[in-house]
Amino acid sequence: MELYGYPLKAKLTYPKPPPTKILPATSTVAASYKNRIPYQPESISLPWTPNAYYKAAALNPTLAPLSESFPGLPPTKIIPFISERPDGVFTRHSLDDWHRSNMTNYKESETTRHNAERLRADLNRAIKDVYQQAKRTQGESTKNLGERVNDIEYWKSELCLELDAMIRETNSLADMQKRLERALADTEGPFQVAHKCLLNREKRMGIDLVHDDVEKQLITEIKIIRSVRERLQQCLNTVNAQLMCNKEARQELEKDLADKQMGHHIDNKCYQLKNTSRGIHYYKGVERIDATISVPETWARFTDNNIFRSQSQRATSAKLRASTESILMGTADEMWRQFSKVNDAFTGRITETANAKSKIQTHLAKTRQEIFQIETKIQVIQKTIKDKEVQLKVAQTRLDERTRRPNVELCRDAAQIRLVQEVNEINETLRNLHQCLRASEDMLQMLVRSKAVLEHDLVIKNNSLFIDQERCMGMRKTYPSTVQILGYV
């Protein structure tokens, strides 16, 4: 029973505890607390923290002045206390009310504590589940990142191996290109030598200006060198094109490897990030950004295609190097065989010319000797004719003198007959001697003409020997060796 005018007792109102019910499973509670905020009744606005709750519950009610209990009433309208009891003792509640109130508070406290304990247990389980779920999720992400790093390392190693192989193959093909260029440049010398040999042999004279085996072999050599140059140039063009393909494949590998290295650096950095790492921040909305342009299958297929393309180009390059080596060997052998044939033809022709020259020299010497002997015989004939003419003069003078014998002294005696016979014999002898002299002189002219022919032929042979032996073979001694033709130096 409350009396009018008595000071009011301060009351604290608290939210009624929720009715007792069976709590759900821990996983369900944890799931329900993920995106929920604590329940706050509208009647009180306490912060949802246990400390604030307990502090509010532990406040002791105190009697405040009436003006403070009723801040809405002005001081002039405050009801004065009226005391009806003489002793001045004021009572608002009975003892039973007091005990009941205490028991009610105790029960409510126990119920609240019990619910708080259950809530704490649920919260502990939920927090533990959250930590385990976060740890498991983060572990799976870390594991996936580690697998991704391992995959990138694998493809990096494959790319590095293929790139090294491609670099070695490209360097080998570049060396083959240099050998081809040197071999192509080295064919210019033999071509010029063969051409100059033909031009020099055009300076032969007379009968030696023949279309012999040397000239045929030189023409064949020029044709072979031209064919070799065409094949080498075609092969060089193919090698240059293959080098471009190799460089393109190498650039693709290097670009892919650079991307792999950058991706490996980023993923490895992400793999090593922890909750205690520095440099971690909030990036709001980053999970909604999808900047990916490939999936693991297309990602692996892209690198595999690059490696396969590089391997194909490398196999083509190796096959081209083998064929180029075969072409170099074949062309060098072909040119060398023709070079040997031309040299053999030159050697044979020089031997024939030298033999002809030797024979000409022998015949010339004999002719000269015969001319000397004919000239000697002519001189003897001429002297003999002079001697016979003197004898003829003596015989004719005798006959002329005997014609002057007188009369009967003109006798046809044996002396007269013998003188006539002597004159006739001398005349016959002179006629024979003159015929011999003319024959000897004709023979001398023939010998002289033969000598001139032999001497001219000897000059021709000397000229041919000088051209073939000195000029042509002198140039062909500087012909590049097989090693130079193959381009090894």
C-alpha cells in the first residue's frame, strides 16, 4: 500500500528474459550469427556488450529528491509529505513483498545467468566454428595458391628447357647461315678462275686454238659452279626464313616465360601472405571484379601450344640444318671433282703440248742440221761445177786450138775424139751438177720453209704452254680447299 505524499521508491526496469527453449545446434547457431546483430529491445538502449549490461544491472537504487524523481513538475507543484503517524516512520511495502521481490530477483538472475551461460557456450562454439571455418577456407586458398605456384614452376621449367633448346638450335642455324654465306662467297673465286682460264685460252694461236677437253671441262665447271651458287642461294633463303620462324617462336616463349615469372612472383607473394603479414588492407568490392581471361585448361593449353610450336620449328630447323649440311658436302664434292677433272685435263693437255714441243724441237734441230748439210753440199756442187767449167774450158780451148792445124794435120785422131768425148762428158756432168744444184736449192728452200713452220709451231706451243701451265694452272693453284668450300673457316 502506497501512501500519497510519501517519497517514491526508485524502480529499475529490465528486459524480461526470453522464455526457456532448446538451443539449436552449434553449426546452425554459428550460421545464424554470421550476418546478424545482437537483439536490442526498444525499451532500453544499452550497448550490446556484457560489461555494459552487468554495469547497468549492478546499479543500486537510491532515493533522490522529489524534484529529481519528477523532473517534469515545477517546484511549486511538488506535493508535500504528510505524516499521519506520530512516530514519523513511513512504510511503502510489506515484508512479504520484500521477500517475494528478492526471490523474484534471484530467480530472474539465475535464469538470466543460465541463459547467459548457454549463450556464451553457443558463442564459444560459434566463434570456434568461425575460426575453424576461416582457417579451413584460408588453408584451402593457400593450398590452391601453392598448387598454382607449383603448376607455374612446372611450366616455367618446361619453358626454360624449350627456350634453351631453341636458343641452341637458333645459334646452330645461325652458324649454318654463316657457313652458307661463306660457301656462297667462296664460289665466286672458282667461278672467276674458270672464266679467266677460258679467256686466257682464247689467246692461243694458230692450230692450238682448238676446242679440246680442257675447254669442255672448263665450260662444265662454270655450269656446275652456277648451279651450286643457285642451290646455295636457295638454301640460304630457306635458312633465313627458318631463322625468322625460330625467332618468332623464341619471342613467344620469352613472352610466355616473362608472364609466368610475373605470375609466379605474384602468386608466390599471395601464397606467403598471412594474417600477421604487412601490407594487407581492405579492398571493398574486389571480389566482384572478374579480370580473368582464361581458365586452367586454356592456360595450360596456351603454354603447351607455345612449346609444341617451338618444338616443331626446332625439328624443322634441325632437319634443315641436316639437309644444308648435305648440300654443302654434295656441292663441295661436286665442285672438287670437277676441279680435279679440269686439272687433269690441263695436265694432260700440257703434257701433250710439251711432247709436241719436244718433237718440234727435235725436228727443228734435225731440219737445221739437214739445212746445214744441204748448204754444204750446194757449196760442194758449186765448187765442182766451177772445176768442171775449168776443165770444159781446157778441153774446148784444146779443140779450138786444134782447129787451126794446117791441111792434113786436121786429123781425126784419138786425141781429137777424146777431147770431143771429154767436152761432151763435161757438159753432161755440168748439166747433172746444175740439176743437182737446183734440186739442192729447192730442197734447201723446203727445209727452210719447214724450219720456219717448225719454229712458228714451236712459238705456238710455247705460248700454249705458257697459258696453260703458267697462267691457268698458276691461278688454279689458289683454288680454295674443301674446308674453305664447306665454309668451316
